[in-house]
Amino acid sequence: QVQLQESGPGLVKPSQTLSLTCTVSGASITTAHFYWSWIRQPPGKGREWMGAIAYDGDTYYSESLKSRASISRDTTKNQLSLQLNSVTPEDTAKYYCNLGRYWGQGTQVTVSS
């Protein structure tokens, strides 16, 4: 059973960098052909795929976010990370990490001064 747990600050000021961590258990993040995604859902809106990091460390980003987003991993801790630069209130959302049918519970991030 794969379990994902997101963590990070609940409040970020505009123009700052949002940093989130996803701790994975039940599977190694280097397992062949696994692609680990970050997905967010703003209030009242649908889910938005932000990007992913593959089992081999390759990264993929949505066109709309690739200039601001960075996904990385720590294989020693079996963790994924998301950084989103220059945040605005429009980045307020619940952020999830995902592997196929496995989802974390999500972490709410509010961008506000």
C-alpha cells in the first residue's frame, strides 16, 4: 500500500517561494516506471496537474507553471519536493502528491500578506 503525505507551510506571502514535501511510504520513489505528480486544486475550481518527477529523476512540468515550478527528490529520505516561485493569491490551493490511484491527503496553502 503506497502512502503519500504532503507537508509544508499553510501560509505564504505573495512573491515568496512555496516549498512542499511529500513523504512516500510503501514504495520507493525510484521504482521503475513510477511517475510522481504534484497536483493542486484551487478553491471552487478543478484539479490542475503541475508537474511530475519520474523514477529516473526526469522532470516534467505544465506549460503554465514551468517557469516557476521546480520538482526534486531525496532518494535517501524517499521524499519528493515542490518549489513554486513568485507566488500570488492565485496559487492558493490544496496541493497533492499523486501516484496513479494513490493520493496524499493534500495540504492547504494560502497565499496572502
